[in-house]
Amino acid sequence: MKRLLGTVLLAVAALAAPTHAEVRDAKPDGFTVENSVWVPATPQVAYAALVNDVGRWWPADHTWWGDASKLSISDKAGGCFCELNGAQQAWHMTVTFTDPGKLLRMTGGLGPLQGMGLNGALEWRFVDEKGGTRITLWYRVGGYTPDDLGKFAPVVDKVQGVQLGGLAAFLRKGADGAPAG
């Protein structure tokens, strides 16, 4: 029974995981990571879920206060990817470019990178592919720190994969809880 349960859990994890994850480059002064996944939704639906439903798919353990429903994305130039929990507030990133259904670009440092004074460009790219959408999450980070930034790349890559996996799982089950398609 344990073996069957382990096999089922592994299969579920594989379905939720990105189909492609890569540290594109890693140097002492910065790095680039890229994760991508295919989902059975149009680019417009996938983009709308990214922006309008972030609090429903973003992993709660990757928020400052443990509640993803406090997240919001304003998809306009100068818009905020914010987390508001009463007086506790975080401006995670600033929206710098939006082309709905194609690309959302934000700048800033996510999580601990923000407190380290690091900055990055993060892109959510949406491409029509095989009756669905290829979503690519790309993040390039740089800045000064006395540490070797390249050493952070594998951890950030893994976290980005979890975040993209959350969006993919949300899109696969559909916003109403029924299977997408």
C-alpha cells in the first residue's frame, strides 16, 4: 500500500511540476532562471488567472504572512504586485510592461532578495501552443551583495517552479474547481 501511495504521489507531483526548469546562467553578480509549463487554457485565460486569481494559486508558504488571499497584481504600468495584511504590507514588485495574454513584466526583488537590496526583471510569458498555452516564468536578478549571487540561483529556480506549478495546477483544475479543458 505504501508503494502504491508513493507512486500516486510521485505521479501527482510530476503533473503539477513545470515541464522545463533551468538555471540559464549564474555568476557572482547575478543569475537568470527560467521555468515553463504547458496548460490546457488559452493565453488570455492563463494571463487573467495570473493577474486576477493570484491569491487562489500562489503558494501561501511563499507569502510574508502565510495567506495568499492577501496578494494582488495591478496589471498596468506602475501597478503593484502587493501583499496587504492590514498594517503589514509588502510591495513585492512593480509592473513595468503588460500585453494581456502575451507578457507581464515586473521588476523588484522577491522574498529575501528584496531585503538584500537586489533587483530583478521577472517575466510571465504566454504563448499559444498545441491547443493550450506555454507559460514561461523568467527571472533575471542582479545587484551588489558580499555573497556570490550565483549560489542563490538553484534555490530561486526551485521556488519559481513551485509558483509556476501553482498557477498551472489552478488552470488545470479550472477556476470553478472542475477539470479545465
